[in-house]
Amino acid sequence: MKAIVIGSGFGGIAAALRLRSKGYSVSLIDRCSRLGGRAQVFERDGFRHDAGPTVITASFLFEELFQLFGERFSDYVELVPMKPWYRFHFADGDHFDYGGTLEETLAEIARIEPRDCDGYRALLAHSKRIYDIGFTELSAQPFDRFMTMVRQTPRLIGLRNYETVWQMVSRHLISDKLRQAFSIQPLLVGGNPFDTTSIYGLIHFLERAHGVHFAMGGTAAITRAMGELMERQGIEIKLNTTIDEVNVEKGVATGVTLANGEVITADVVVSNADAAYLYRRMIKPSKQASTTRMKLAAAHYSMGLFVLYFGTTQTYPEVAHHTIWMGPRYRELLEEIFYKKTLAEDFSLYLHRPTATDASFAPEGCDSFYVLCPVPNLQGNINWEKEGPRLRDRIVNALDRTILPGLKTTITADFYKTPEDFQEEYLSVHGAGFSVAPLFRQSAWFRFHNRSEGIKNLFLVGAGTHPGAGMPGVLCSAKVVDALIPVAAPI
């Protein structure tokens, strides 16, 4: 039996491997020139940059894929534990190092607000309760049937999933700085902490249980290892190939039509394209279920991303591998990004310095960086041709004044990506960085289903489907699809 996987993000690669292990003949098709979806690699003047995810958690999900074929992920990719996991730099110059042992984290908390040590212990215990159900039990559970949601509702209410992440954190901590630090996790998957369901509070325990790692060689080392595994298992990989349409006949997906007009038939189609784009552009509305069209019409999308990549002609050894640079405003800034969709003069940033761990990312005596700045998606009608250079300069000036002194004179080989690039290069609706936002009304059964509604033999993986965005989320979406697709029938 033949399966086609559309898109080679981590969700698509994981789905292709799981289908191959079930006996399918698999073709993986992607419009990019490299595997990885948004996990591309950029190289400029000797500097290398991971374009997509840089934080590795729940690495056992990668290990599972290799174990399907009697191999070990750890034989191909070296993961290095981060310490700290993240360094928070606050607007008043203070900092907070998060990660390491529980005792080290508590010591850092005590330095800022001693009364929050007990609160953090309680927060972590609550996070474990959410993790035990929300991740261990439900992240690979199909939610394509409404009764599945109904059966789980009492347990989810018991976990206070009606709270937002901010409300959950604020119940346990009193320091405003620590509240900010422990509520930013939804931003890593495209959500606003002030309206994202607290089910995402499980990330605290996920990180504590499995650590935060970096892959030597970058995320590209993971995509390369997975690509080689696919080749060893006989999966056909077609890059630089765009799919225009998923072919649906009498309510059944029968294959795809490429941009050049070629038709490829299949028994099973798995889409790792942006779920909203799939239903907007790749399947005729008349062939979709009414529930899908309603979800599409009501969809609320994640924020956009402005990502600045650059090198420096000196090193900054005091800068951590992962830094969260907090601006002077928090709630108000997020309100402007997510709802008013205006580009503020201030910002908060995620700064990635891979050369803190892997010197191969830059020439000798230099550093490699990328800075991710949450911004409104393209529903904000921002003129990025005008605002892109201005935002680049404001970010450089802010970092020069604070944690990267002298940056204005040492920066080199810089370039940036805006939400317009996300829309053009990754076919992301509205240039959203993480597909639809992780609101409660867009989670589990309310999210785009992993088994397409109303179209047989069409399945979805990736950020816009259950369980959601982020590397663990998209890898788990392939586990959901694995549970839905039967073993290939013998020919």
C-alpha cells in the first residue's frame, strides 16, 4: 500500500517513518530544498544558523523513531544538556538562571523572592499532575471523536485547565519577575500566557523530567540523521517539489496533484502542511466537512515572528546559550501583539547563541546568534519593507546597551525574516509562526483533527493539529496518526 506525506517538518518525517514501519511504501514530498520544514539551516560568510527550533526537550520521542527499526538515535546525534536551560535578563538589569538541579533553581528563586520557593515546589507538583494526564496519557490520544473530549472533560477540569497559564503561575508565585519567567512557555508554542489554557503548564515538569538539550551540529544534525534513516528504510524523498492539491473523490483522498500537473495516487495521504493552509488552498471547500469550514472561519492564529540572524567579530562568553531578554512591559506588550496587532516600540526577545556550546557555528574568535522577536502576524497589516530595517536597528541598539556591548560595531553578516517570509517560504496562513493559537477553544477536539473530518484516508500532523506546536507536540501528532492508520495490507 502506498502513502504520501506532504511536508518534511518533524511531524512529517516522524509520520513517514511510522508509516514505513507499518509496511507502507512511503513518498515524502516537500517544496523546500532541504528536509526539516521550518527547521532549515542558513549559512552566511562562515556563520551557521538553525532557522527553526533550537530547544530539544523530550528527546525520547526521537529515540522511539529509531527504535522502530532496531536502531539508536544516540548513535547518530550527540545531545548536550544545557545549564542553565534559560537565562532571563530583566529590564532593570537583574537576571534569573532557570535550569539545572531543583536545588539550583530554588537557590535562584530565593535570591529574587525567598517566599516563592514553596510556591515553585507547589507549581512543579501541579505541573506533574498535568503532565501525567495531558502528556503521558493524552498527547498521543486521538481526539477526532467528540465523546473522547467529553470523557476527558472531568479530569481536565480537575486539573483546572479552565485557568490560563498566567493565572496558574500567579496562584503559586508572588514575584512579578518570576511570574513572567514561569509563564513564558506558551510563547514557545505560539500562545499568549494570558489566554492559553493552563494545560500547557505541563511544560514545567516536561523540562524537569527530561531536561533541555542542544544537538551538536544544531537541529540540522537531527534532520540529517532522520533523513539518512529514511533512506536506509527505502522512503522516497522528493524535495523542491510543490503539491498544489489533495485529490478527493467521493469523500476519499486518492493522492495529490503537483504544481507541474503530475498526479500521484496513494492509499493514504498525511499532510504536514500548515493545517489552515491545507484547508484554505489545497482542498476545495465543497469537499470539506462543515465542521472544518467552521473551524477555519473562526480560527485565531498565533503571533508572527521577526527573526534576526547575525554573527559577531568577537565572542561574548558571558552570554548563555539561551537567553530570554525581557522588555519593560509584559501583559501590555502581548495584548498589542496578539489582539491589537500593532508593532510596539518596545519588545521582548529570545536570543540563541549556539557557539556557547558548539564552536563550529562561527569562524574562530566569533559568535553566531539569532534573535527571535514576537510580532503581530500579517493580520496586522504592517509594512515590513519599512518596519523590518527599523526593528532590526532597534533590536541591535537594545542588545548593544545591555548584554552585547559593542554589538553595533561587531555585528556582521546579518539578515532577517519577517512574517511575510513565513507566509511565502512555509505557506503559513497570515505568516503565523505556530499555526493556530493554543487557546482552549482550539485544543484537543476543537483543534484541526489528525483524522480529517469528512475525508477518508486523509490525516494531519504538525503544529496546527492535536496536540499542538513545539517539537514534542508535532512528534506526538505523528504518534496520534500512527494510532489511527492500520498496518498496511499485504499486496
